[in-house]
Amino acid sequence: MELPSDIAHLDVEVPAEPLVLAMPRSDPERLTACADAIVARLTNARSPAILLDLDADRFQVTGELLELAAKLKAPIAAMNTCKGLVDENNPYFLGLYAGSGSKPEIREAVENSDGLLAIGVRRVDTTCGGFSDTLPAGRIDARGDSVDIGPDSYQGVYLKELLRRVADGAPVKESGYARPAGTPREPSAVAGSDPLTQAAYWSIVQDFVREGDVLIAEDGTSEAGCWGLDLPPRCSIVTQAVWGSIGYSVGSVLGTLLAAPERRHLLFVGDGSFQLTAQEVSTMLRHDLKPVIFLINNGGYTIERTICGKDGRFNDIANWAYADLPKVLHPGTNARTAVVRTPAELKEALAAPHDSMLFIEAVMDKYDAPPTAIESGHRMADIDYGPRGPQHRPGVQI
């Protein structure tokens, strides 16, 4: 909020009752026509499917969509902006859709659907696999207050009201999508004394995440690693996938800690991004907040090395003693800190009691990155520089 300083001190009249944020009602005739058109399209589709973007969260329509999926026996896929919005153990949840970066079965279900219901989908390079997505031309594009169904456009129909009507009107199908039986995930089995790698790191993190956690993922290898996690029920994930605003995550975890103090909060951040907003750790310590901070120390902007400048000085940063920062920022702190260089050391650090802030500095090779981050970086270079760009020169990319 921004107020002129010469009125900021004035008293104002305020309502006696709580403020209520409510969407206006839809136009009744358009609502009925739009809902009927969607129900007809989904009912007649041989392979209906649902694709979620941020509007599914912003307009709180997950319940209606899950009910609709169960009636239609239709799979649900999510853009990376919506990871964690649907319980990943739900029998109709497919996984993340990111164009060519998706698993083949997810691409098949989304791109070949003859009845795709897309909720708030906005094409952004970082969420659609570098614009490698191929959504059906005849899809149903539903947004907060409007819907496009092929050439037909419905304005003034509000998403939650509309999807409630669609879920109520959809028939129950006897057959449809059936999620394959999953293979039980084995606990991480990595050599304890080997140098810590991204693969070992995320395998151990997978075993550490528990039901109800809030995960805050920084852009770069931290975000790519989090996208590959199988989240337990009731987990939430916060990212800056759309804007790519590095440093966002450190301030963000301060916000999530204050908003949901009863939950466990896990921050995943790289050294480069952390250096932009590190001072927010001071505020967390001042208020005795207890996040688990996973910081990857790999000597700079590894995600940028996948795009261009593998050994460019512009991708290097000054090396800090990251694990010592809590003592600098809050003398006398009881924060638990550790520098880990092997899987065994990481597991030992995570076994410590969580009675205060836990700050783990994980040291890794600067050329090590999750495969999805490398693929994404290469696609980004092709978009940025074109077919004759510098990314094709030997040794300029991880």
C-alpha cells in the first residue's frame, strides 16, 4: 500500500463487520449456456483431460475439478506453477505438463485430448517447456471470468460458479482413465562417503519431505529438483516459475512462516540467488522462526551455465561461509548449522532435532545440475539466441 505522507496519520471510518471478498454473480443466461456447452463437450469426448495453471489455485476450484475428474474418469495434469495443488496420490493425477519436458504419457493425455479443459493456462517459456507445448486447438480455455470454447467466447461467467455447475451436470462415466499401479519407491541408497551430487541430494530430500510441508523453491537447480519430488499429501509448493525473480524465495519463506506457523517450511535455494536477499534470515532469527534452509553452494549460477557461459566469469560469485551467517546475523542464536559434502553428512544433518532454524550448506560441483535443468537451459538458449547462437560453440554449456 502507498499513501501520501500528509494523510497517513488521519483517522478514517472503517466498517464494523469483517470485509468479505466475493466474486460477482455470473450472468445467468451465459452461465447456463457455457456450463451446458462444457458438459456436452466433456461428455462426448473420448479422452477428456484437465490441465491446471495458477487460476485453479487463485479461484479455489480444486475441489470442483477433482469431483469432475472422478465423474469423467479423466486425468489431471498441472503446470509447474500448480505442483502440490492436487494431492499427488490422487488416482486421477498424472503429473506435471511442460511441453517436451513432460513424461510421454502426460504429453499423450494432454496434447491428444479431444476434450481438454484448461484452467487459466498462460503460455510462459518457463512453464511450457520453452514453448514446446502443443495444446489442442479446440480445447476449453477457462479463466477467472471468461471461457473460450473453440470460436465461442463466454464473458462474465465466474470460474467457481461455473465449475460447480459443470461438476453437478457432468454424467458419471463407467470407464476412462485408470492410473497405472505405481512401483513402491525405494529409500535412497547412495554411497555415503562419495562427493554429494544433485542426484543424491534430491534422493535424500525426497525421504525427508513429509505430509503437510511447505516447500519454497528458488529459480534454478533448486526449483528443477523440487519439480521432480513426489510430494506427500497436503504439501504446498511456492515458486517464481513465471517471473524468474531470483532471490524471491528467501523473503517468501519469511512470509509463509508467518502465514502458517503450524507447518514445517523447507527453503531450497542456490548460493547465487541467496546472496540477493540473505538479510531476511536475520528477520527469521529475530522472530525465532524455524525453517529448514537447504542452500546449494556450487560456486555461482549453475542454471545460467546450462544456458551459456559454462566457465564465464559472469556466472561466478564470491564464496561465502553460508553456514556461519546465522551467528553473524543473530549473535547467540541457537540455530543449527552444517556444511555437508557427502550424502552421509547430509543425512546426519537432517537427523538433528528440529527445535530451531536448521541451515544446511550443501557443497556441490558447479557443473552438476538436474537433467531437467540442463534440458530447460538448452531450450532457453535456443529461444534466446536462435539457431546460429553462441550456445552451439564447444564448451559453452553444461
